[in-house]
Amino acid sequence: MTLVISQATCSHCGHSSNRFTEYPREFAVAADDGSTRTVTESDDTFEAAEREGRLLRTDRAFCRDCGTDYEIRSVWAGLRPLGTRGGVALLTLSLLVGWLVDWLTRDPLVGTATGLLLFLGSLVAASFAMSHYLRWRYKDRGRATERGPGCPRCHGVRYATASNWGWPLICPQCSRRTYRVRGAGKS
């Protein structure tokens, strides 16, 4: 897998941040000793890390008020802990409801749309519920490893993530809005 290495640089004073790699969001795993590492470094699997509440969602952020770069982390889980049986159960329920609506309304389009919307909605609801359940179940691990969106330096809550790095940020050295994040290579 090719990962992009990024670096923030000020066009006014030349100040540069350390180079950093933007890992995909679900690559960090919380270890039992409180440290974090990637899935490959921990000899773990995504499924085991998700099921045990050790998979972290990470976002690299830059404070819009002071320019400090930091990481936002939270315990996260997708649909993997639901398992194949849970997915088949959701699909079966959606098909049955879609068939029932089709039979009651005598309109196959309405039945198909109802079944599809129910399936997609139940996937979203299951993912949301699984993530919140794991945060509740492993709240001690969450407190030890999670890092909220507030800046550690100025405690500001306005930040920029990878999706909106195109805008200039405030440079932490000269305090001008001339700090930009750009790709610095590939690994």
C-alpha cells in the first residue's frame, strides 16, 4: 500500500512541520499498555481489534487558531463485529419486509424501494450502535487513548482535517495565515 507523506510549510517565514504519514482512519490499534501502533506492527487483525474495542479512528488535524498539528483519536468499530449471521439476518428481514410491502401495495417498485431503504438504514443503525456499544464497553481504554477535537496548545475547537487542508492555516511561528499542508512524497 502506498501512503502519502505530508508536511505543512509557511510561505511567509519558512517554518515547516515534521513530515507525517496519513494512515487510513482505521489503521491504529490501542495496545494494552496505552500505546498505539498499526495493525501490522501489533500482529493483530482488524476483526480482533474491532471486537475487543482496540481499533482507533484517527484524523490528523491542524488548529485553525494557532496552527498546532495534533491527532484526533476515538475507539471505533464498523460492521465486522456484527458477523455474517447478523448481516444475513438484516438482509433477510429487509427482503421479507420488501416482499410484504410489495404484496400489500401490489407495486413492486414500492416493495423493492422499501426493502432496500430498510436494509441500508439498518446497516447504518447497526454500525452506529456497534461503535457506541464498544465505546461504552471499553470506556477505560477509550479514556486512555482517545483524543478529542480540542487543540492541546490553545484549547481551540476550530480545526482542519485532510478534507479541508487546501485552505491556508495559521503558522505557529509567525502567526500569519500562510501555513499550507502539501504532499511531500510517498512511502
